[in-house]
Amino acid sequence: MVNKFFYYIIVAGFIIVLILGGIIFYQKNNHDLRVIFLDVGQGDAILIEQGSNQMLIDGGRNGKTLLEKLGKYIPFWDRQIEIMVATHPDQDHIGGLIDTLENYKVNAIIKTEAESESRTFKALDELIREENADNIEAEKGVKIKFPAGAEGEIIYPFSSEAAALGESNAGSVVLKLTFGENNFLFTGDLPSEKELILIRDSLALNSRVIKVAHHGSKYSTSEEFLEAVKPEDAIISVGKNNQYGHPALEVIERILKHGIKIFRTDEMGDIIYECKNQNSKCKIEFN
Ligand SMILES: [Zn+2]
């Protein structure tokens, strides 16, 4: 009787290992791309996943909120985030990154030389030093290749040191992600005067999806920029009833006037683009 009991336990264990192995194998070889604008309240956090490769752009304000969100989309056996990008050192972009560094192994960190006097920035800076991750200076021309075909490219700032001069939003990292005919433009909190510089510099702004800069502040997302990017969808990452009055009504009107659809994290929750292959349009879902 006892022998039979152990026999069943061993068989059950073997089946569980097989199933888990199958799931892990499937996840590693899955070439679908997912771009998820996480609803982290007032702030930005975007998770990009292809197979078992993840890139996290910003982390919102709060570590606990971000970890809960990451746990929903990254399988529990995958404790590694390949690339972390900090667009600029404001609290609503880097606050959540500290807990992420403490709970995941992060292989590479992309950020500019911009600094802040905040306790959060100092704590993050110290953790980054301890993490033993590759430190990559965020500046124009840096490319991030996903093994299964997606590619990210930094188009701003022009140099990492230049981003450290002046006001922090103005040094925001701007990154374009391309997966076949689908492209996404992530703009941090970039203000309008820098948008104009980008228009003069880059021919490749055209993107299907834009992450509206600075949570829809009226000091970003100029007419000229919308005309250069020509997005179909505009994502506004913003907290409900936030104290800053984001997003500005005039920005919403400006976007709608161009026939662009608006999706807001405070209304839709997490906004997910599921991209099956390079030749078809990503599908949008909400969670
Ligand atoms: Zn912000």
C-alpha cells in the first residue's frame, strides 16, 4: 500500500515537471510581442515582452504597485528583466524601480547622466552600483535588439551628458520600438520645445502608437509633433484625479482633432498591445 502511494507521488511529480517544462519551453520560444502600458496611478511604467525577454521603461511612483503589476505579466519562474530604462529621474518614473531591482535580476540599465537630489534617486543610484548590471548611457543611436525580431532605438537625447543639463523633463529618453509594421514611440515627459528639435533631427518619428509625453500636460504634444508622428493611437499614462490636472483638455482636443484614438490608463487600466507577427497590426486589449 505504502509503495503504491509513493509510486503515485513520483508519477504525479513527473507529470508536473513535464507540464512546467512545456510551459517554460513555450514561453521561451514564443515570438509574440506584448507592449503593456501598466496602470500604476500617476506615473509611467511600460513593460515590453517577447518570449522570456523583458524591457521595462520606467517604474511609476510606487514599488509595491509595480511589483504587483509585473507579477501579473511575468511568469513566476522568470526572475530576470533583461533591460531597464529610466527616462529621467523624476519620482513618478523611477520610484518603483528600486523594488524591482531588489526582486528581479536586471541585466542592463539604460539611463542618462541626469541626477536628482531626491532620496529615491540616491537610493536607486546606490542599488544600480550594487546590481552589477551593464550600465548603458542613454543617447541617440543606442539600439536594443530582441532575439525574436523587435528592435528599440533611442532617438533622444543626443548625448547622455546633455540630458543632465537643465530641467529634468527636457532630458527625457525618447525611444522608438519597431516590430515589422508596428511601431511605438515612448516619449517620457519631453516638453514641446524639445519635440521641435526632434522633428528637425529625425525623419523616423512616424509611429502607430505614441505614449503621450508628460501624462498629457499642456506643455507637450504640440500640433507639429502630432503631425510628424502621425499616430493612430495615443496612450495617456495618468492617475485618477491627480493633483496636476493631467491630462490637459487642450491636449485631448488637439489629439482628437487629428483623428487619433485616445486610451488612458486611469480609464482603461492596463493597456496591452498583443502583436502576433510583424506583418499584422497589434491587437489592443485592456485589463
Ligand atoms: Zn512624469
